[in-house]
Amino acid sequence: MAGLTHLTTVILAGGLGSRLRSVMADRPKVLAEIKGRPFLAYLLDMVAHFGISDVVLCTGYLGEHIVEAFGTRYRGLHLTYSRESKPLGTAGAVRLALPLIKSDTILVMNGDSYCHADLTAFWNWHRAKKAEASMLLTRVLKTERYGTVKVDEDSRVVGFEEKGDHAGPGWINAGIYLITRSLLQAIPENRKMSLEQEIFPVWIVSGIYGYQLECRFLDIGIPEDYAKAEQFITACQSLGDHCGSP
């Protein structure tokens, strides 16, 4: 696990959680309670497990609640906060956090999804590809909520299929990325932009890679899936080892 110790992890924790308001209206989405703990705690547990010590949390809506819940230390992790004064989207949020990031390659994670993946295996694969940007892909049976990601025989991403265009099984973006600082530096400052919709399609030209891994995955963004979270976390805990062979 030593290979990851130098990486800064950025967790996107600024989502409004508007689709969860019917079941959780008083807190940010990353503080949704599962088995008596905030969802963010499970993501931080995962980061700590793989030897990473430096985490930047990109916050926005009710961000002060996250600071109150976790402070600046958690299980050996050093936590710092990048707070949006206005919604900046996923790309804008990471760009805003860049001055707080110490490493040349950054592990970026969505704060509302969990993929039970071996991050060390992902990092080793990313380095072997000599990639500047890689995304972790996982296979699900129903892709209509997520859209799909297409890769070629060398694992280069060649296209994205919009949500709802494909209803069967397929490979989706699992919300975990390895990206070089230089690529993030090129994102315009103080502009609302989406990694998924505006940045990644542009990066296809210069090369973005997709690490395909069949792994347990959950996005808590809608009440139906949030209701499955306790069972999902229990199953991941019983599995122990994270899956890491593509």
C-alpha cells in the first residue's frame, strides 16, 4: 500500500442532494446516516485503509456540518476543506481546491458513491499505462441511470453514452479518478463546470483511460438506492478485501 501514501485525495462533498430531500433534508448528502455513521466515514475508512494520509474535502451546501462532524483529523488522515461560495460543479470544485493539493497526481472521489475497489491496483495500472487521467469503471446490470463508458482494446476511453440511452448491463463511471495536476490546472478558475459532461469528453482527444473492474458499487443519490445502503455496506464489510483484478 506504500504506493499511495504520497497521493492527495480530493472528495467531492458539495452536492445539494436535492433528490434525497424526502428522506434527508437537514444535512449534506455525504452525512447521510448508514448503520449509525455518516456515509463519508466509509469513504474515509477506505482512503485510510490504502495508506493515504492527506484528504481535501470539497464542500458547499451546509459544508459547516461536515467540518463539525469530522474536524481536521480522522483515523490518521489530515483533513482540509475547500468551500465553494457558489456552486462550481465537479470540475470547478476540484480546480478551486488545487492550492490545497500537495501531490502531482490526485485521487478524486465522488462523495455520494462507493466502489469496493483496490485503489493500489488502480494506481499501479494507471502508472503502467503512463496515463495522465484514468477513471475507474465498474459493470452494472442497469445502466440507464448512469450512462455508459466505451473503451478500446488498449483501455482508452473512446466515448460516453448519455443516461437513459442504454437500459441493459454495461460499464459505468464509478466516480474514482487519478488525474495529474497539470490537467486540473488547465480547468478555468471560478467557473461552474462538470468533469463528467464538459471535461472528460475533451480529454478523450489527448487520452483518458478506463480501468474496468467488476466490483460492488452504490450511488446513494436517490432514495431507492439510499435505502439499500445498509445492506450494501454490511456486504462490503463481510467481503473484507477490495477487488482489484480487471
